[in-house]
Amino acid sequence: MFKGNFAATESISLSTDPLTLLLAKFDELSTTLDSRIEAILDKKLENEIKDFVADALANEGHQIEANKRDDNQNFAQIQQELDNIEQA
């Protein structure tokens, strides 16, 4: 097995090799890009969830209002029928 200066020389020559430096830079940029893409997708997903929840709450609010109107109409009809029975 080789020991001593050969390993150190090999390490130095590999670290200064232009292709190795280029690959290291590419890896660094790729990691940075992956992180940015992930952050953008997370933010987009967060916004989509917020929009979905807001729409669901708005729809629920409209449904509650519609149910109230129906209940009020039903109550008015029942009240009218009771009034008619009392008058008869």
C-alpha cells in the first residue's frame, strides 16, 4: 500500500484538477438550485392550501347563510300555518 506523500500529492492534484473543480461547483450549484426549487414549491403549496381553505370557508359561509334563509322561510311558513289554525 502507498503511504505518506503520495496520498497527499494525489489529494492535491485531484483538488486542483479543473474537471474536479468544475464538478464540485456544479454539485454546489445543483444543491443550491434544488434548495431554491424546494422553497418555491413549498411556498406555492402553502399558498394553494391557504386559497383552498379560504374558498372552503367562503363556501361554508354561503351555505350557512342559505340554511339560515331556508330556516327562516320554514319558520315563517309554520308560523303562518299556526296562525291559520288559531283563526279557524
